[in-house]
Amino acid sequence: MIMAIGETIRAKRRALNLTQVELARRSGLSRQALGAIEAGIYQPSVGAALSLARELGETVERLFDVQSEKEGRHLNAHWFDEIVDCKTSKRPRASLGRVGGRIVAVPQNAAGLSLSPVAGILARLKGNRAEVLTYNSSDEIDAALLIAGCDPAVTLLADWMTRHHSPARLVSIPCSSTRALDALVKGCAHTAGVHLRDADAEDYNLESVRHALGRRAAIVVTFARWEVGLAVRAGNPFGISTIAELTKPRLRIANREPGSGARAVLDLGLKQARIRPDRIGGYQTEYSGHLEVASAIASGHADTGVTLRVAADAYDLEFIPLREERYDLVILAAEADTPPVRAMLDTFNSMRFAREICQFCGYDTEPMGRVVAHLNMEAPAAN
């Protein structure tokens, strides 16, 4: 569709005897941007579309073949609701992307700390087949990168891709590492973020990834290394420094769900200290993400919890580091060359992006973009 739009704009421009330089100047665009639009490799913003339509004497709808905004279109999609509980919502919302050739609809909470961007509204559901009312074009759906995982920095990655890799855009599926791998295996995500320590080694993720993927071919790429630890309110009221001290009277923790990396850190620490989970106040109280744990502590609903340093910093909490972990992104080989995945991998080659993540999140980004493993596939030959 983008290619057809570019050809239409070029034909209209030539019919008016305008050069690229003239139309670009009148529309407030650079000649390079207009050239990219006409070549079908760049989708113009709303403002650029309006300017081009005005200068070419056309409506945006006719020039860009935009469907009427009064009527969305209904499409069939694979419904994946094993992460977000939308059963209580009167009008479940969804984000859309294409994985393995099929359209995937992922439920989105209407609001957390802010309204969530959505691509459509569930109109009808039968099993895992969904009919979704959407205003997104096929090109917009194809440009969406569905990434499952628990990294709070996914919003920075999404912003970078929007600014530097348009029309590619990122849709986050917030969930634990185990659920992220499940979404990947079921064909409902392009990428799964994982931080799970291998049982019998100091390495991370590969054991869990191999177990989840079976014989599926995939690549494992490092995003960053980060610190996991205990977050506490200013002054550390309970004076804790280790997991072994979580049995103190009246102390309550904010826990993560089974299958998450933070829960694994806590459970291992309790096992090493020979402490039964039922001795920990709040152990059964589970939160769905690192920021949610930090929020519970900051608001007084809990006294401590295992989370990331970046989450503790976001809520002005003190942080007691326990260990450093490697956060990897798992990509099925069949999806590795799709445009949104390529845009993400290209982002990891940017030193500027790595510096942003390092500065804003405190992550160690030195290994960013490094391929950790080629699973069930031949590694590329060395040059």
C-alpha cells in the first residue's frame, strides 16, 4: 500500500509539472523525505499527508486511499488472552500485529498509569478466534512489533523505533519471562524478553529457552545487563539487607508471580536461607511487573520486594542489590527477517540508543545486540 501511495503522489506531482524540490518546499518537507515517500519506503505523518494533499489539490482520503474514519473495518485475528484478564471489560481493547503470517490480537488494559494505545476493539469472540473492529491499515498492522516481557525500558525502545524506524512501531505485552516464552511459542509475539538463571550454571536464559522452544529454530540476542535487588522506602525502616531478613515481624513483601525472574530470585534466596515461604508476610500477594512492585512499596501497601534498580529509582526508593542479570530477547528464526524485527535489531546497533538506555535506566548496555546463541540452526559462517 505504501508503494502504491508513493506512485500516486509522483503521478500527481508530475501532472502538475512540479519537481520534487518544488513540492517538498511547498509542503514543508525535505527533498529526501519526499523522495522516500514516493519510493514507497516511508509513510508520511498526518501533518505531512495534509500538506501534500493540499499542494496537490486532493483530499487526504483520495490521495492516500484512507478508509472513512466513521466506519472501521472488521478483521479476523488470533486472540491471545492468557496474560491480560479482559473478562470484566465491557469493550475489550486490543493491539494488532502479524506473526507467522496471521494477525494476532493482544488484549490491552484500558489504563494503568496512563491510557494504553490500542489498535482496535473486540467485536466478537469464539474460542481463540476474534473479530476486531480496527482503524489500522494492513501496512500499520504489518509494521507492529509484538514484544512480550517485563522490561520497563520497553517504552524507550518503542519511542526510539517510532522516531527512527517509522513506520515500524512497538507493541508491548507486559508479562513474566515464562509467559513471554509461551506467547512466542504460540505464535502471538515476535520477541520474548527473558531473565531466568540456569539451574546448574552461572549462565542465564538458555536452559529455559531451550526447554520452552523444543526444536524450534531461534536466535537469542542480549538487550542489556541489569541489577535485581530489594527495594525499600527511604531510610530502610526495617533495616533489611538480605532475603534472609524478610521474616521480621510486621514486614510485608510485594511478590511477583511464578515464572518471573524476580520470583525466581526470591524463591532461590529463601531456599538457600532455609526459610519456608509461608513465614514471609505478603508472599501470596502478587504483582504483575517490576514497576507495580515498586509502586506498592512507595504507596505503603508493602515494605519491600524484589525488583529492578530502574523500578526503584522511578519511585525514589532505596535499592539493595542482590545480583546482576542478563536480559535477552528470543526471536524465532522464521520472524528474524520481518521488517519490524529488523528495525528492532538495527536499533541495537545504535550507540546513541545504547547510551540513552544506560543513562536513563542504569543498565549495562555494553553487550547490547550481541547474539548469545543460534538455537537449532546453523550459526553464520565467520568472515
